[in-house]
Amino acid sequence: MPVRVLGSFACAAALCVPLIAHAEGHASSPALAVALDYTAPADCLDVGDFRSIVIGRLGYDAFREDAENHVHVRIATRGRGFEGRIEWQDTEGKWIGERLLLSRNDDCLDLDRAMAFALALQIQLVAITQATPEQPPPAQEKVETGPAAPQVRLSVPSENATSVNERRAAEPGTGPTFAFGAGGLVGLGLSSKAAPLGRLFASLQWTHLSVELAAEAAWPTTTRREDGAGFSQQVLLVDVASCGILRSWQACLVGKVGQVRVTGDNVDIPASPWGSVVETGLRLAFTYPLGRHAFVAAQADGLVNVMIWRVTLDQVPVWTSPRFAGTMGINVGFRLR
């Protein structure tokens, strides 16, 4: 399961199974009731399905609105994955403990199931602790004066908040991720015809921000008059993009600068050999992961030609760049973590 758990879980698999069996084997042990507060994005499980998984694990319905133990289950997006948090509170709303789970993929259901299992396990362990017979008075006095206060019954789900933050800061992926790749685009408004472009790019990406540097080169396109004379033009560009990221989507501010090279064919006076190109605009992109490191991304740019250029044949203007241009296409890349 592509889910990573943060926190000092109370038991490993070899210990959890006997504890669960022990809880089910004691008919006299009271069933623990909790009040559940569940919040998750739309593509995760709803509260009813989440409760059903926990109930199925426990074998009984542990959820009651007036229960003394309060559990808050929160799932939120974190980069291209999800972050899940299980937080316990007492009847006065005081923080008792929490668990933090992280998912590295974009499937929320995997994380939901892991959190439901973790919550069911915590409920069983707390129920076992509460069902332990009370100690005789001398031993009870030692427990009260020792480091473990009566709230030890809820120490299974508890974890120091500072420890959680330290572990989260130590997680890989908190720094920038370097990515590089290549792609193919179709450009409109860059020449007299739709022009195919090839591009190479490199980027640095954080959780919600990325910056990208790319080089683009258009395939030469040729336009001819009825008499056979014509011209061929090619655009060479360098572009910089600054993007905001929301899960798999990116919205970017883009700037491009470069040259348009023009060559006359069968004309007395060839067109000017080159001209400057300056464009700015917006980009919308969608990224789909292909395993841990590779990805494919679709992008569309809406651009404004800041500088207008004209192509002339025999001193006669034959084509003028439009005010607006655009590109769309597919990129394939790799991330280095």
C-alpha cells in the first residue's frame, strides 16, 4: 500500500494481531464508544463509508455522538498526495494525542482505508486498557504519583505535537524537486501556418510552487504566392514560467523571448533575415504520474505578442504576426528526488 505512517504506532504487526484477538475474546470487556468528526476532500470516502470500514474491523458500531472520547479525522491534499490526521480529544476538548499518515500517490482511497484500520486498532487498544482491573489502593497511589497519570489509558493514540512536526520536517520531499524532460507542441500565431515545436525544459518544484526554464524551436514553415515565390520562417524561443500547483494542476505566468528567422525563396529582395519575438501570457497544465519518477503533462499557453513583426517579399508586406498566439502539446519528464 503506497501509504507512509508517521508517529510511534503502539504495536507492530506481530503484536497487533494478538491484541486484536484478545479484545475480541473478552466478552466482558466494555465496548469503547467515540464521537467521530470526519472531514475529507470530495474524491475520498464519505463519512458513512469510512464509518462502515471501522465498524467492519471492530465488529460493532463504536460511534456515538454523546461519547466521552472525541476523534477528529482530517484528510487534506499535500502536493500530489494526501495527508491524514487522527486526533483524539477529551470531553473538554483538550488535545490528547494524534496520528499522522501520508500518501505519496493521488489515490485518496488507499489513505482512507489505512486510517480506518488505524482508528479501529486504536479503539480496540484503548478499550482493552480501560477494561484492565483497577489496582489495589497502594498500587493505585503509586500510579497516581508516578510519571504515568490516570490519562495513561489514552496514551496509545497520543503523541507529542513537537515530535510530529519534527518528523514531518525530516520527511523527504519537503525541499525542491528537480525535473527535466522534452515535449512536442503546436503553435498558432507564431508563423503564417500552424507550426510544430519541440521543447526541452528543466524545473524546480515545491509543494505548491514551481519555476521552469525551457527552450523551444519551431519547425520551419513555408508560404508561397501564386507565382511560386515565397518565404520560410522559423521561431526560436526561451521561456520562463512561474507556476502555482494544486494537486495535479498548474497555473503559470509565462514569458518568452527569442527570434524569428525568415528566408526568401525565388524573390528579388529577400525578407529581413531575422526579427525579435517577445511574448507573455498564461499557461494551464495537467500532470499525470507514470510511476515514482516519470510523468506526462499536457499544457496549453495563451500568449500576447508584445512585439509585432512583418514579413515582406519584394518590399511588399505579405504577412503580419497577430496580436495573440498560443501553443498546446504534451511533455514527458523525470523527477530526481
